[in-house]
Amino acid sequence: MEMSKDFLWGGATAANQYEGGYAEGGRGLSINDVEKGARHGVQREIHDSIHPDAYYPSHVATDFYHHYKEDIALFAEMGFKCFRLSISWSRIFPNGDEETPNEEGLKFYDNVFDELAKYGIEPLVTINHYEMPLGLVKNYGAWRNRKLIDFFLRYCEAIFTRYKGKVRYWLTHNEINALMLAARPWHQAGIIYGEDEDKNQVMLNAAHNQLVASAKAVELGHRIDPANKIGCMLLYPLCYPATCRPNDQIMAMKKMNQTYYFGDVHCRGYYSNVCTAMWKELGAKPDIQPGDEEALKAGTVDFLAFSYYFSSIEGEVTDQVMGNIAVGGKNPYLEATAWGWQIDPVGLRTSLNYLYDRYQKPLFIVENGMGAIDTVEEDGSINDDYRIDYLAKHIRAMMDAVELDDVPVMGYTPWGCIDLVSAGTGEMRKRYGLIYVDKDDDGNGTLNRSRKKSFGWYKNVIATNGACLK
Ligand code: BGP
């Protein structure tokens, strides 16, 4: 197999980290708008409302809201075929439970999609990327509550109908498995577990409600426009056994099952043995209502999208390292980024093979990249050779999976193609972009955009359909 001429090269962002304009155009507050940024080792903090003295990085983020024309022109200059963005749910339904959508919010994305169309760039839209209207948390308890399924579908119906013909590629929930991988119940599902709550029970119900919502959204999206291609999105935390001790294999397998729990339902349409075994282990079972099983079966996804940043090991592990969602074992054969995420390009080839073998669905790499501190030289240049090296190795590994292993991959959209706020820490100094944005951790800066060295490099990768890396 060769890299297809239609391969969707591009870049990825999310509204909660990029869009800003948090109080404009009739938008309501979302869960990110009350989450402070971390500072140099200090954890992020979640408030129940906006505190006048606190700094919340999502409010302006890197201001796509006011810079979308300029940014899209830069993406077009790089030759993007595809741009992944998310819709801010609270821009469309400010509190989440309104009967009708906010016209000004819908109009904003009309403008964005029209601008992308000018350059022939396909939008890839995440419907729910680590955000929801804060009203749904306060008044309904977020995804704990089954009512969220209906609110989500009302939101889906509004955007599927409005953007029919403008958007063909959709993702339902970003990194749904982050809920089980533990560190982000707030980001992923708007949940902070109560002291007296059975956490496993709440987590499985919040997962189930989202899985049913996703399946029904797939069915609805196909009904509204049969041309829609609707995928799921998993974080793929590849895990190796630490040694050839057979029990290490079992431990690595169990770690991966926290991801397959979600992939199996999204792609196969039912709770597999991996899922039922998980219920036994957790001592809880989701509240499955009549009709849910049929809905899951009818709404399997068209493709599987995933993020890939790092790998880890399980079993006889000596040291732990960070990943974006959970800690894992340190692999002595791998280097790590400044944030401790282990760099493993070969693991991307392995991941593509595992996922295709298991699900037989086209794959889409919708996030990959390295967070790093960039230095602006006196002449304004930013020589991010480390980023070029990281991306080049991962793209080559992806091409091996396509060309040598015959795995169908639809596209590649590296994360944070333009600098944006980090989800994990809320920092700006942890940058992923090929385009630099002048802004610091305290919110100071002109928001001016400039091209990093990686900008010209990626442009050439796209122009040659990856051949320049061979
Ligand atoms: C993924 C999220 C993204 C993005 C990325 C990088 O888990 O889907 O939203 O933030 O990780 O993580 P971070 O921003 O913490 O470096």
C-alpha cells in the first residue's frame, strides 16, 4: 500500500484550549472557564464560579475566536488538507438545557467552516472535547445523569443540521477512555467524585451514558446526512510488559483493557468480555436501560481516531514516569520529553497494527506531538529541531504501518499545530505548535503569530506526501 493522494495531512486543536472569546457571542460558561492554570509545579484548581483575582487560561486561550482568518491562512500556507477543531458546546447551548441553539454561536462556526472551504481544507470536528456547559454540571451532575444523553443529542442535531454539507468528518467524545485512566474525570466528564460516592459506579455510568450518547449521535448523524463519517476518539497509551515474565504480560494487557473497554463498545457495538471482566474487577456495573444495547449495536463508528504521545511499561517496574493521563513504568530504552512523556515512534507503528487488527476500521491519528519550551531568538526565529525530529520519526513510523503493514490510515493531524494552552497543566510554555503565539503563563503577550522552523519543514512533508522523509 502507498500513502494515498487523499491522505488528510493537517493539524489538531480544541476550543477549550485555543478558541477563547469565552464571554462573547452569547456563549455560556464551560467547565474549563472555572479552572485555573497551574504555575511551575502547582496543580490546577477548579472553582465553582469565576473568582475575580484568578487567572483562567481558557478565557482568551490563543484567541482563535478573533484570529481564525489569519490562522486558517497559515494552515493553508502549510498545505493542510484537514483541520481538527472542536465546537464549544456552551457557545451553541449556553447552559446546556435550552430548547433552541444560540444563533450567534452557530454563526461563528459557519464563518470558520466557510473560511476553511475557501482553501479546500476539510474540517474534522470533535463534538465534545474536554468541555461541557457548566450549567450541566451544576444542575444535572454532568455525565452521571442520563439526561445528558438527550442534551448531547439536541446539541448534535443542531450542529449536524446546520453544518450539513460543510462538515463531513466528526468525532463524538475526545479521549473517552481518559475517564477510566483516572486523572481527568473533570475534563472528560465534568465530574468530581463525592466523598460518599461509589466512584467505580459513577465512572461506569458516566462512561455508559457517553457511549450510548455517542452511538445515538452516529445514527442521527447518518440519518441527517448519509455522507457523514463519524468516528470515536481514544487516547492510546501503548503499554509493554516490563519483562518476559508471563505475569507482566497480564498486567500490560489489563492496562490496555482500560482503553479497549471503550473501543470495543464504540467499534463492535457491545460490552465485550473485556468489559464484563472489568465490571467484576471494579465491583460495579453500568446502569443499562431497555433499548441501550440496541442503540449501541446500531451506532458503531465509521472510523477510529486516536491520540498517541508516549508508551509505558507494566509489571516488574522500577521507576514511574508521567504520561498525559496516568503514570506508567519507565522504559530504559526510551528518552522522554521535558514533561517526562516517553518518546516512542516505533510504538506508533505497533499501535496502528494492534488497533487495526482488533477493530478492522480505518484509523485516523488525530493527535501526536511533543510539548516543549521554545526559545525566540533575537531575530525572531524559533529553531525547534527537537519537534521536527519527534514528528519526523512518528510520521515515518506511521508510513511504515501504511506501506509495509497495509494498515489503512486516513490522516495525521499533529496536536496543537498552533500554540495553545496545555490541557494537563494550563501552561502556555508547554508548546506543541508549528506556529508560535506570543503569550506567556500569566496571560501576557501580543498574541502575534509567527512561523517556527517546523512550519516550513511540515509544509514540505505535506507537499511531498511524506516522501521527503524516506
Ligand atoms: C490530549 C488532549 C489534548 C491535549 C493533549 C496534550 O490528552 O486530548 O486536549 O491537551 O493531550 O496534553 P497537554 O496539553 O496536557 O500537554
